[in-house]
Amino acid sequence: MYVCVCNKVTDHEIRRAFDAGVDTMDKLCRELQVGSCCGRCKDCAVRLLNEARAEQYPFDGLLALA
């Protein structure tokens, strides 16, 4: 599904970016430009990053994303 409609970024792209080391919203914005236009996608993008982290590190807490 599209998460960032402005920049045509999908949930799969966000998960691949996380797997490649993009683990904060700031990095995601720099890498894929998620949240760089209207900003409506930021909550969903943060949720996806947290889900990806929980899958990879199930015993860690949520990310402190800024």
C-alpha cells in the first residue's frame, strides 16, 4: 500500500529501507523523502518502522523516533 502518496512510497519500500539500516524517521525522510511534503504519512511511517523493529528485535521497546 502507499504510505506516502506525495512521494509514491509504499510500505514495502519502508520495510526494505529498515532492513538496509534506515531506523529513524529522519533517516527515512532523507532516504525516501517520506513526510517531506504534506506530512500526513508520518504517523503511519513511524508505525511501520516500529513494526519492522519489533519483528527483527522482538524484546526491544519501541523506537524513540524524532
